[in-house]
Amino acid sequence: MALLVVGSVAFDSIRTPHGQAEEVLGGTATYSSVTASWFAPVRLVAVVGEDFGEKHFRVFRSRSIDTKGLEQVPGRTFRWRGEYVGSMNEARTLETQLNVFEQFTPKLPPSYLDSEFVFLGNIDPVLQLHVRQQLPKARLAALDSMNYWIQGTPEELKQTLAAVDVLVVNEEEARMLAGHHNLKKAAQSIRKMGPRIVVIKRGEYGVMLFTEHSVFCVPAYPLDEVHDPTGAGDTFAGGFMGHLARTGDLSDANLRRAVIYGSVMGSFAVEEFGLGRLLHLTPEEIESRYREFKSLTHFDV
Amino acid sequence: MALLVVGSVAFDSIRTPHGQAEEVLGGTATYSSVTASWFAPVRLVAVVGEDFGEKHFRVFRSRSIDTKGLEQVPGRTFRWRGEYVGSMNEARTLETQLNVFEQFTPKLPPSYLDSEFVFLGNIDPVLQLHVRQQLPKARLAALDSMNYWIQGTPEELKQTLAAVDVLVVNEEEARMLAGHHNLKKAAQSIRKMGPRIVVIKRGEYGVMLFTEHSVFCVPAYPLDEVHDPTGAGDTFAGGFMGHLARTGDLSDANLRRAVIYGSVMGSFAVEEFGLGRLLHLTPEEIESRYREFKSLTHFDV
């Protein structure tokens, strides 16, 4: 089944202790759609400016991503400049130019309206809800959000949360949203707000999955070197939702597999700058790292 | 096989957001020996003062711990006062009275000298080495240490590291000792210093095990509430070493099981103040939580 992805497409300028990149293709929808394309057909909804050239469109087409919903409008594409220092746990934003993204109103081509799987990347919750409401056949809608919306537009976010099945957030965001430091309690609170599935991303510490039936924890893949953490969270979401769209199976066992595929893809994402590694993978590499997650976490009963 | 444990025995006064306790039995050797006693015979080496009463000795005897090496000398027992605030990730020490612990020189009763499993709790590395050298039959000697020794007596610590098989430290200590932020690299460096097995404790994020053959990660057990984190690290070490002493099996598969037993015991330790939970367990509760770790981490390949 196809996965609809809505979010930002941007040009990122990134500096890390391992190097730098200028105006490379990035943004939440870019990372999640390119990643999900390894698992399922992907339909992209985003906006870019006049400076978005043929070579950029070609990146999405090289992954067979449907770009009918990638709107091009007058003006410049969203730009973000950031750096990672020290332990690289958090990006320091040096500059944000919203440009055409400031007036973004997601427009869904008619051919997208039967989408059964939806990833609502981190944008204004009002827009996320607007997209969700146009997709009556959605079997699974997942939402990403951030502190900016949790603190800035809590009421709007609550309405959107009530309309989705999955929330994917990082640890601090989960705590902020729920008002509990304890993540088990935080997830319980969030599940009462709407999403029956809560996925908490903990960066180098891995991911937790909370469902009605169980709690699942997986560590992050121990890498020798993290070159660029940009997009790792959206890459996780792309792998998670991509696997679910590919299989159509929403059982707890398959949600766990989806968490592993998300973690596998996140571990690839940070190995190179920008999209580098995510564009040059093989299905065998993905399966091989999936099995490495098994050997990383397995013990006998 | 018996496990020899050396370290501190103390009276702890603890305050956490969930309550407080005054002068309760604590210390590294107390937590690790009481925990290990659920798995194997334990031989304790520590020092206490004249204020260490019959009721305190009775705690060790209630767990059939051999106290021939628990020396009682003139003076007062080691006292520690600390509190945990907010997320309770770190203890704030309010007062330390070393008392008789200041002049502690571990003395091994003749009946201890055939010990095959040894846990050298966090004390001066010179004393740890002194104990290690008296145990020619040791098949597995594990060492705990801390930033105080890593920074204060690095040369002495290096000599001791060269004489042990396992290092058990927390994340920041591993980074400090190795001079690498990346834990995989840090563990590689530490393995070159002597210990062929490196266990890194990450608090609420779980534990990593590094051996010659593999890396193993396990998350912490997600608890609804942590009442008192005191002793959780020593409890982990007690469960880890206790299981290895019980089985005598040093294979990677069994080291992984030992990490789970350590994590199981650590999760019990923090449920109540002080030793509370660790003294009132059943083997069935331990096995049941071991299986819960399996359901927490299992996914299909």
C-alpha cells in the first residue's frame, strides 16, 4: 500500500565535527519519503520554490516517489543552517529561512485521496489535521510534532492528536506533552489523548514503543562514528511507516518489526552527510542490518 | 561457586521525591553481596565500626552471606547522606563520613583464598589490586571504579585494570577513562587496558556489554516509579556476578543472561528504599521479571 508523506522540503547547510555540507537537499518530508521508498510506494506533499531545480526533483524520482503533491511556487525554498558540536546530541540552529514554507498549505492531488498510510511530518498541527481529514480511508495516520507546537499551540495539537493513530516524538517532547518525567506514565497519558500507538525516540539510546498490549524497547545501533545526525528522526519514521505500509499488518509483532526497520534506517542515515547513505542502499544491506539488531539484542530465556 | 565481594558497608541517609530514610544499611558491598546471595554463596570483605549492631549483622546472615571477612574495628561505620531531585538521575552527596572506612585494608580469611569469582567494588584501586593478587584461583575478577579514581589515581587504576577480566562502569566513567565519547570506541580502548569484558551502565537507558565477540544492549526495565536509585549499580553488578558464579559459564550467551539478571535485580532495587526490595524477593519473582525482559525486547526476524 502507498504511504502519503507531508512535511518540509528544504536546503540544509550543516556542520559537524566530521565535515560540512552546503545547501543539500533535506527537510522532514525528504528524509521520511526517501527512506520509506525502500519499503513501499510513496506520495509526497510539500512545497518548494523556484530555485528547486531539475536535479532536486530527480532525487525523488530516482526513488520512484510520486511528486504530484510537490508544489512549486514563486519564491525561494525553505533553508536551514545548523551545526552539531561535541557529543552531537542536539542540533544548534544557526539560521532558518522559512521562505515559501511560511505560506505552505498542503494540497492533495485527487490520486492521493485513497491513501491508507499517512505520515504527518512535523508542521503546524492545523495543517496536519487538514491533511488527515481529507483521507477517509487512512488505516494508520502517524504524527510527528515538536516543542514549538507543544508549547505554542497546545489546543490545536490536541485536536490533531485526537485524529491520529500513532505519535512519534522524542523523549523530551513526550515528557513535555504529557507533563510526566517517567516515560511509561507519559506514554499512558499520551495514549489517552488519541494515538493508540506511541513511539518515543531517544537518540543514541534507541526507541520505545507503547501499545495497548505491551512496551517494546530497542537500543540504537552502536556506530563507530556518527557523521551527521540530521534527519535521523524523520528517517526512523520513514522506515517505521514504510514497513507498515509495505505489509499492511498492524499487529504488535509487526509494529515491533517496524520499529527495528526504522532504527536500521536511522543508523544508515547518520553514517554520511545529508541523504548520502539513504540514496545508495541495497535491500540486502537493510536486511543484513536488521539481523544485526537481532544479534545486538538477543538473549536466551 | 562462591563469589567474593569487597567494598564498603555504610549507613545511608537518603532523601528522594518519594520519601526519606535515616541511617539504613547500605554501601557498595552491601548491595552487591545481598543481591548476589540470590544466585550463589557470597563471601563478604568489608569493615564496620562499633556502632554496627547485631541487627545489621543479621541482615547478611539472613541471606547466608559469609561474614568472616566483615571486620569490626573501633570507631564509627562509614556514613553517607545524599538526595535525589527531579529526574533522580544522579545523587547529590550532602555528607560523607568515611570513619573506619578511611583506614580500610581488606583482610581475606584463609577460607576465602580459593574464590573463583570476585567482585572488586568501588574502592581505592591499590586495595582492589591487593585483593586480586591474593586470589590465584580467580576465574573471573570484575572491577567497579569511578571518576574519583579515574582522575585522581590513573596509574594505580591502570595497574589494577591490567589484572582483572571485567570492568563495570557507568557511561560517563567509561568515556572519561577511555577519552572517547563514542562508547563503542571507548569500550575498545578499555579492553586494551586489560579487562576482556566491558559492561557499561547507562542508568534509565540500560546496559551495554562488550566482549571479544559481540556487543549486546539491553534497555532498563520501564518502571512506573523509581523510589530510590541508591545502590542500583552495585545491585546490577551483584546480579551479573552472582549469575556467573552460580553457573560457572563464561560464554557470550551466558554473559548476556548475566546482564539480564543484573538488570532484573537493579529494577527491583529501585522500587523501594534501601535494601527493602532486595531482602524480600522470591526466586519466582526474579525469573518472572527475567521473562518480562524477554517480552520487552523480543522481535521476530
